[in-house]
Amino acid sequence: GDSVTQTEGQVTVSESKSLIINCTYSTTSIAYPNLFWYVRYPGEGLQLLLKVITAGQKGSSRGFEATYNKETTSFHLQKASVQESDSAVYYCALGDPPNYNVLYFGSGTKLTVEP
Amino acid sequence: DMKVTQMPRYLIKRMGENVLLECGQDMSHETMYWYRQDPGLGLQLIYISYDVDSNSEGDIPKGYRVSRKKREHFSLILDSAKTNQTSVYFCASSSGTGGYAEQFFGPGTRLTVL
């Protein structure tokens, strides 16, 4: 079946430093999956941060970027300079066409940005 | 204001009691979801509803049932709760159009079964 792995449960970064949150995926489908990053701020529901549906492409939003790498089956999230307001839990997710309603989520990475 | 609400936010029940978790959305989305998340695991899909009275099992439906009598409202029911159903439950909705539609999530309900 499909699965998503986020190896870091928690990450702490100082403000203005760079960030990378790792995500790898596995799928048994012959089609390339669609990949997503969702973010959950304290007290709120998950919200879509960015998505990429084509292998080799990069998605970006709010200063975050992620590149869909089908060779390494990875979709790492990066930001050049984090802010305190970026403190949240970040979830990587995969969707396999044509079942467009089903997403498979990683376990989440809690980011704490220190002042 | 696009919103998914969940009630209650926190709930403590004893083993064997019935549990009702409620979810509402104000976006007229056709599709709604119930997930649970346990420590160290990703969100797991319990049930998906494609519209009123059109529900399908997700990956972990055992021990749960759902009800959707109005498009804006989706309930998750645990008949005779078990301690291994202690978890955080998330409801979500999406517009259900072709291709991947963004899922909008509620803030979650933390359920503890003693």
C-alpha cells in the first residue's frame, strides 16, 4: 500500500535560520502520486500549505518550498529563513490517482522556532 | 468564513459508554471525512462520506459508525467505546470536484476512554 515517512518528530530551529523537514513516500501504484504539505497551527485544523502533482516540479507557498523527486521518492520541505510564526506541526501527504478523495499522511513534524 | 467545526473539543468517557463526535462545515462541501491520529502515526482514514447517506469505509472503520443526514453535518459514533479508541479525531471536508480538492480540517477532538 501507500505510505509516507517523516523521520523527525520534532525539530527546533533558531529564528532566521534555514529549515528542512524530510519526507519520503512509498506507493505500489504505477501512476505517480500527488504530494502535499499540510500545516497545523496551535489550536487550529490542518490547512494545505502546498501541493505538487507533477514529478520534478517544485511547489512554494509562504516562503516554503518542496520539490517532487521521483528518483529518491522524496518531497522535503525547506525554508531559507524561519520565523517564530512558523512554529506548527507539518504533515506530508500522498494521494494516488484516480482515488482523489484519499490521502495518506505522515506522522507529522513539530517545528519550534526559537527567538 | 470557510470553517469546519468539531464538538466537543475534549471528551473523557469510560469503557463501554457510547460516544458521539460531531462535525459541521459551512462550505456546502459534498465530501466529508473522519480521521484519527495516534502518537507517532499519521492521520488514518476512518470513514468518508460523499454526500448525504452516501458513506464508505476508510482504512480503519472497525468499532465506528457514521451518520450524515445533512450535507453540512457529519457524525462519528462509537458504540461501546474501548480504551484503544483513545485518540485525536479530525473531521475534514472537500468540494469533491474532479482531481484533488483541498481538504479543510476541523481543530480536532481529543477523546480519552478510561
